[in-house]
Amino acid sequence: MSKNRIWELDFLRGLSIILMVIDHLMFDLISLPQWFSNYYQVDSPVGSKLHQLALLYWNSSLRDNFHFVFVAIFLLVSGISYTFSRSNLKRSLKFAVVAFLISTITLLVQYFAGIEIGIVFGIIHMFAVGTLLTILFRKIWNNNYFILAVGIIFVVYGISFDFSNVPYYNTLNFSRFIEVVIGTKGYGADHFGVFPYTGVIMIGTVIGNFFYAAKVSLLPKLDKGWNKPFTFAGKYTLIIFITHQLILISLVFALGYILGYRL
């Protein structure tokens, strides 16, 4: 992206990543009984309240309705950013390296610590593959209406197999891994299949080409101090994404030990 950043895109990206961090914190608090063997024996009022609050959020219509909204916003902005990048191939390879590190670290922690946080095809993996697919389809025909049609097909196909409610595998082999990548089956603590999410990225590239061809803000007069926390987060989304869960889990475990919980 150019040095003259477009504030509304950083804002939307930052808002999405902040909501994602909150969402993952709720997941970590839900996992307290699974992570601490003496959770029920300790019966901490603070731990129980936090666990119940997380359950209330996780099972609410608020989470059901807005989880995919902020994911879609994040992906659309990522698609718009695609149109600003000097080398989307390098961008995709960067995502792939980060995705490999995420899988390696989370699976090692899961294996040695028994904490179910393994990720084999999460959102960063999907970014890497989705960016490559977008490059491929734009090589086939770099026409915005064609890419829009392909993106819509990806989204519609994902909706057709109810991507938000797919069955999850407990173990993986090659054929199952292909299903996980496609999105018809799930696996791990974080799962985003190629369908429908890559389609949202493709649609975002079309929006970028139509509305941000000049690579300037559409709302320059609204760029005031009120948006700084969100635009700051929007500038560093990849760093936040890589580090936030490690920080959250560390904080949750530290709090758990203070409350008397043990592995």
C-alpha cells in the first residue's frame, strides 16, 4: 500500500481485527474447563463469571450475526488492498510463511501441552491461497466483471454447503485436508475454507478498482483524531493477528493460576 494510507480502509481493518481479538478472548474463556484440570474443584466465582460471560456471548445471536459481518469487511478491505500492492505474489508468499509458522507453533503446543489450539487452514492460510487464486483468475482474464462473477460463484457455492456449519474432523489425512481447504469440512481451532471467503477477496478487488482507482480517501474530511485507535490497529493487523492469541492465552493462564487453577 502507498505511504499515503487511506484512513477508512485502515479504520475498517482495525475495527475488524479488534472485534476478532475480542471474539478470540471469548473463545479462550470458554475453554477454561478444558485447559485447567481442577477448574470445577476450585469453583472460583471470578473464573465462573468470566466463563459464563463468554458462553453467553458465544451462543448469542449477536455473535452469530456479526461474526461473519466483520470477517467479510476484513476480507473486502484485503481485496481492496490487493489493488494497491506492487507485488501480490510476494504478498501471498508472505502470508504463506506466516501461515506455516502459525501451523507449526500451534500444532506443537497442542501436541506437547494438550491445548486444542492447532490450526492447519486458518484465515492467514486462506489469504495466501486466496490471493494466489485471485492472481490466477486475473491472469486468465483481467476483467472486473469476470472477477466479480467468479467471486460471486465462490460465495454462492460456500453458502450452498452452509460453510458456517460444516462438520469438523478430529483427524486428518490427505483427502480430508483437501476438504478442509475447500471449506466443506472443518478442522482445528481456526478454519476458513477457500469457499466462500476467497470470493469475498475477489469482490474486494473489484471494489478497489472501481472506487479507489485514484488511491485516495473517499472521506478525507472525516479523518480526525477519533479514528486513531482503529487506524493504528489497521496499520498493524498482521502483527496483531500473529501475536494476539499468544498474548491472550498467556493472560488467561496467568489469571487462571492467580485464581488457583492448574493444568
